[in-house]
Amino acid sequence: MSAVTSTPSSQPSSMWDSLKAGLRSSGVPWLFIVPSILLMVFITFLPQAYQILISFRDFRAPNLTGAPAAYVGLENFVNVFTGNLNVPNYAFLPLLGFNIMWTIVNVFFHASIGIAVAVALNGERVLFRRFYRAIFVLPWALPGYITALIWNNLWQQNGGGFNLLIAQINNWFGTNFTVNTNWLGSQDRPFNLLPIMPYLLIIVSIIIVVWLVLRTRRLGLINKATGKLDAQRGFFSIGAIIMFGAVAAGTILDVISNNGFASNQALKLFDRAGAPVLAFYCVLLANIWLGWPFMMVVATGALQSIPADLYEAADVDGATKWTQFRKITLPMIRPAMVPAIMLGTVWTFNQFNVIFFITSGGPAGQTELLVTQSYKLIQQEQLYGVAAAFSIVVFFILLIITLINNRITRATKAFDEA
């Protein structure tokens, strides 16, 4: 009678054994990865951990010498939102609203102009295409702070390039335009939407709520592929419905009480964004000039990967150029443009050079961004603990914007899932 022999199991007996087996099987790759991990620990993770640590303390300039900083808990974060910092022209919600408006307007023009120029230069009969592409990419290739300083000189009141140009136009055509405009220091507001902003906010919020409700009813909260509750869709849809519904209701109550800007926190976002000063348009023009070449480069690469057969078939079917652009060009360049737009959103949101070197956040903080305000909290006010808390708040704001952008644009979806 033969004895039954048991074969040892090939599976590790515990999680620790599984980990050791995995390390043994991937030992060589780990040898290459460990140096970069150690480098990241020292130059990224430890400074970030230290920043989180001092954000809970009253860390100021005297504490740089080693003096202990008092633990204040969440006081720094509360002061960031309430503005209880004794810092000139500081108000978090108007600052955030201006930063969001600045980002949306810039990225819209960057993407629109970049795609339009790329499509125009992609034509077969365009002469000197390579020359134009080389010239157009120069603003993006030059160091940003040098370009910002040049634009600062152009906008100067006395001897600035634009005022000199206007004076020359007056000499040529006999016009009488102002030649001494204080572009960067004036607090004139060419467009003031603040009186109608409560009504616009109500209308837009209601439209968004209705759209979200209809969309949620159409798609449902159940994932058809798994048959389970889609937590991401439910969180996004229901959360957005509640938020915009609360904004609409609160604004309606404020309008009824004729006190629209006193108690509604949502409207405080538009204190600067709803009526930007003249300097905003100066830095906007400079940043548009700087930003669209990057989008043109990305769009050009995506356009050149589209098979010509698609356009030939569309011509045979009688499709117009506009239809071809909507049905072929835009869907085919979306996988390249969406990540570029998301990257451009982060860059523009944290655009330090243009704001700091052209307006320095002025006049009276009206063109301040979160990143320039964070810098001033350190450099001018030396409130290191508050600046650390402020930077953490900015990180989470960018995280939320990125997640919303990713959800709306479906950037992580494959082309055939769009």
C-alpha cells in the first residue's frame, strides 16, 4: 500500500511571508527605486511633514532660531478663513473667488487660442508653418519672470510702452486718447457685475440644480456594470445638488432682505472677481500671451496623429468643415488636450511670476492670488505657521478643483468610453 505524500503548498503562509517573497522576486527593481525614494523622503516628504507640524503652532520669525513655538491647534486654519491676521487687504473668500475666476478665464483663452492656431497651421497649404510654430512658441520657452518684467515696463504710467504707443497714435491720426493711464495703480473697474451678481448667481445655481437632478434621474445611482451603488456618482451629484441648492436659497433670501452682500458667503467670492480693476486686464493679457503656445504645441501633436482617411470620408459624406471639427477633430484631440488643460489649470492657479512681477498683487490687493498671498505671509509678515496652514488649504482647494475637472472632463476614461 503506497503512502500518500502531501505536497507543500506553494502559497505563502502569512502576509509577512507574501511580502518577503515579493521583495525577493523584485529585488533588483527595488535596488533602482530605493535611491529615488530616499531622495523624495528628504526633499519632499520631510518638508511637507514639517509644514503640517508648524501649521498647528504659532510659528514666527523668532522661532527660526530654535525657540519653541506654542501649540495653537486649528487656530491658524480658522484665522486663514476668517481673516483675523492683521494683514493689509486680506480677505480669504474674495481672494479665492478672484483666483478661481483668474484660472477659468486664462485657461479658456489658452485652450481656445492654442487649438485655433494649431488647426490653422495644420492646413496643407499654409506657407512657413515651421517658422510660425517656432515664433509662436517663444513666449512659452522664455523664462516667465523675465517676460513678466518686460510686461511690467510696458504697462508703466510714465514712459511705458503702451502709453507711448497711444501717444504716437494720437500724433498719427489726430486723436485725443489719454496718454498717462495708470494701468497698474488705478482702481477703475471697466466692468462691474456686482449689482446683478446675486441674480446671476440665483439663475446659474438653479440651472445647475435642475440639470443635476435630470442627469441623476437619467443615469441613476446604480452602476449598470456591477449592479451596485456608484458611490462616486452619488457623492458628486447629491453633494453638488445640495451645495448649489443652498447657494440659490441663501441668495434669494438675501435679495429679499435687500442685503445681498452682507451675509451671503457665496457672494463674497465675487467681491473682486465680479468687478476686476484695470490691472487685472493687464496681467490677463500678459498671461494669455504666455500660456496659449503650450496648448498649441499639445494640440499640434494631437492633430498630426489623426488619420487623414477620416477627413476624406467626411468630405465624401458631405460633412462641412465645422461638422468635421466637432465630430472628428475635437473627439480625437481630447485625450491629449484634457490632461494639458488640467495641467494648465494647476499652473495658472499658482501663477506666481505674472502677478508678483507685474502688479505685486496691487492695487490694494485686488489682483492678489493665493500663491502670492502665501508668499507675502512668509516674506513680509513672517507668519510661518499661518503660511503653512494657508498652503495646506490651497492644496486641498487644488485637489477639489482637479477632482471636479477630472469628473466633468472624464480625463481618465479611455477614448472608446467617452
